[in-house]
Amino acid sequence: MNTVNVNAFHTDLIVEELTRCGITFFCVSPGSRSTPLTLAVAANSKATSRIHFDERGAAFYALGYVRAIGKPAVLVCTSGTAVANYLPAVVEASNDALPLILITADRPPELQDCGANQTITQPGIFGSFVRHEANLECPSADTDPTDILQQIDLAVSKALEAPYGPVHINCQFREPLAPVEDGSDLSNSLSRLGDWQASQMPFSSSESQPFTVSTDLIQRLADRINATSGLLIVGRLFDSEQRDPVLSLVDKLRWPVFADATSGLSAIDHECIIHHFDLLLQSETFRSSVCHRQVLHIGGQYVSKRLLQFIESAELEGYIHIGNDPRPKDPGRRVTDNVTCNIARCCEALVPLVDACDGNKGWRRQSSTAETVIAEECKATPEATEPGIVRALLENRHKGGGLFIASSMPIRNIDMFAGPGHGSLKIGANRGASGIDGTIASAAGYAVGLDKPVTLLIGDLACLHDLNSLALLNNNSQSVTVVILNNNGGRIFEHLPVAEFKEHFESCFVTPHGLSFEHAAQMFNLPYECVNTTDAFVQSYTKAQDRLISTVIEVTVDPTTNRTTHRCIVERIKHELDEG
């Protein structure tokens, strides 16, 4: 341990204990007050660190990593507003049950409430969005080092309790912050750590218990499922360990399946998975064919607002939700059985107990009709449109890589237009709070967590919102191909009722900016191409993936052409299903 001074000694303890808990990924933003923490991270051979000047971007980078790997990451920053910049990512982590450990440096008590520079009230700053908070006193030679180890172990355990989430450790430091001698005698502290140093294990060993369900509960669920045929909704799933058992249940039940984009199953060619269900739900004929008395919902929340409205209006006898987060996923207030458990184990236990359904399969033909209509309309429009680019991206992406999808229209376009035949997808998206902030940073961290190249599909406003994070792409260990759909503003509002009020709609909601991203890419030394047709996009996208370096592809989308294509797809699907 570094015993040059008490700050160095205590921060070495903190970082070492985190690595012993299996948490080795640190995102550090430079600052003076956090000097002891930063140097402790740099000195620990088990720690991997990423330095980024923007705390907001660093936080979303860590979040992307956590989303991909399922293990906590650590954030380190200095005092003051640096801490406040973590809040958007903390909200996302809290809402989407992602474990994140925040370690923030702070001024000592004598510099609080006296106008000292770069000093704010940091304890409590994240409110109810953190699962646990610790405000550590300034290190001294009298501090029992085992107290620090226990505080770290407690924070880690809280981050990994159900529901997973962020925890905050606030560390007060006096000068000297640099690793210079301060005359402290740390021999007594070292003597208390003999067993800990020899063991190489965490001070307080604990193991988070996986959610389990009893045999009786599994049987009751199976009885409910077997009582009548139903609709299976698959929300967000983290990885193949969850997806494969869910697919086994799909194979056995033979129910119609609405697979959300974030499930990773929406592009699988499976006779029970209804592709383009969001578009199909605009057809009365389709709604009638999938109208069942019960719903089985597995995984996280889904994107489609039309699906939520469909569920709200359905005459249901039961709605079973199986997830790994005890907090309800029930905005329509229809859930009758909320089961918190290990999703994979629950599905594996249900497979031998549930009966296969052999009911009306008209929805298979309807799903195929929608796929044909979308393919024909995209082929008929050479200009770049959102449906066309989504399909071209999926058809030409390198297999094995990941996708990160921005909120607003990109995730909805994937949900609507992704067709079958692309297999299981590794998809990340910030859908906890569904904000557009930090998307580029999240994609960069997601690529590192997956240890695979990633394609980011993002809109122009979300890209403008996170331009600083383009700096993360240049020396990222895995490449990110940034596909920007630039339709010059917030075009999602054109799909909302406010679009009918023309007087202030363009200036207050669409907010056209007239900007391109060429010079932003140049500023951060990233290869850049701009295209305005689907064929040109395919050529640029293929080259970018082959290069294996982060690249920016700006796709100029004409809003009028895009609206026309979208409208034609919807009207043709409704016509062929309801009147054909």
C-alpha cells in the first residue's frame, strides 16, 4: 500500500477493495481534489481506466460498458459541478437497474458553507436515484482502515441488490492532494490489515443471491398460462443467457410474440415472432387476430406506444409479468401477477409444464404482408429514408458486432421496420429514462463492454447533444460506426398531435438547425462521409466496417420524402389487411 500520506493510503485501499470485488473498470475525469483517487486508479495493476474530460460523457460511457457486460463500473471525479454532471446517467442507471459506483472527491468540512471555491453540497445530490450513499470523513492516521473496506463492500453489495442501481461514495480530502510526505505514522493502520493483505480477497465476502421462484409458484404460473391462449410480449433482455431460454418457451407455447427491439429477438426469422407489430397494430383486422384474454410479458419495458394503447384497451383476464426488477413495469395498470425472478431459470422451469397452442395463425400472414409492403416501398424510394436506412443497416452490418440505438425516432424505426432474417441482435439503448443525452458516449462504452465493434444509429439532435463524446471514439479499444440520420430537427414531433398546431410548431418543436457534422468529425480526427441515397449509404457503411476504425456517416434525410414513405407504408398495410 502507498503510505506516503493518508490520502494516498486510503484511496489505495478503496481502489484495491473494488478490484478485489471484481470491479476493475474506472472512468476518470481530471480534477485537483480527486488527485489521490486518480493516482490510486493509475497505480493499481488490476484497474483499467479511461480518462475523459467531460463528466457527463464519462458517466454515460461507464453506463454503456455496464449495459454490455452486466458488472459495475466506477466513476471518479473532482468536487463541485463535476459531480452534478453525473446526474443524467445516474437517473438512467437507476431507472434501468444498472449497477454504477460513483466516487466523488469533496472539500473537507472546514471549507463547506463558507464560499470556498468549487464547493457545493455533494451528499444527497442524487436524491432517491441512488441505492446507497456514504460520506467518508477526511482520511487521518487514526481512521480504522477496516471501516473504509467495509464501506466499500457495503456500497458494492447495495449496487448489486435488487433492483441493481447506482451508489454514491463521497470522499472528503484535505491537502496535500499530491503524493508527498505528510508525516503521518500509518504503522498501526497497516498492522490491522495483515490478514486482508495476505488473502487477496474482499474484506467482507458476500454473494448476491439470484432471484429464485418456488416450485409451487412455477406450477401456478404454468396453470395460469395453460388456462387460455395468450399474447407473449418480450421486452428488454440483456444477453443470450436470457434470450435462449425465452426462445425455448416461445417454441413450446406457440403464442404470437411481440418482441421489442431491445429484446434482441425482433429480427429473428421465427414463425411465432410478429415482425412490424407496431405498424400492424394500426389495422383493425390485425388487432382482432391477436386479441387474447391474457398476456405474458417477459423482460423489461417495451418501446411501442401503440402496443401500450392496445393493452390498455384489451379485455384481459390476466397479465403476467416476469422480470428481474421488482419495480412494476405497468404504465397501463394491467398487471395481475408481477413475478421477480431469474428470467432464464423461470423460463427453463416453465417449458416442460406449459401446453402448446394451435389457434388462429392469421397473424403470420399479416406479418408477412407488412414485410412485403415495407420492402417494396423502400426499394421504390432511392433517396435516403429512415425505413430504408434501418433495413440497409441491418442487411449489411457485420455479424457479431453490436448495435446501439438512440432514443426518439431511431429506436422506434428499428422497432417498426426491422424485418426477419437477421438473427439475434446485440442491441443497447438508454431506455430507462429514454433521454437523448449521452448517446455517443454510451455507444463507445457499450463497444468496450462487448469487446466488439458497434454501430450507433442516432438522430441529429441527439448527436448535437453529445458532440463532446466524439472525442471518446478516436482511441476506443473497439470501433464505433456512427450513423447520423440528419433530418434537420426534432421530426418525432411530426408524429404527435402538436403537429396540427402550425403557428409555433416549426420554431418551438422541430427547431431546424441547418447544421452538418463534417467539421465536428474533422475536429475529432474521425473519418467522415455524407450520403443521401440508400445505395450510397450501403457503400459507405460497408467500407467503414471493413476499416475497423471509428467513422461518422451522415445520412441526409429529406423530411418530406421520409414522411411520404412512412405514410405510404402505413396506408398500404392497413389497406391490404383491412380491405384487401
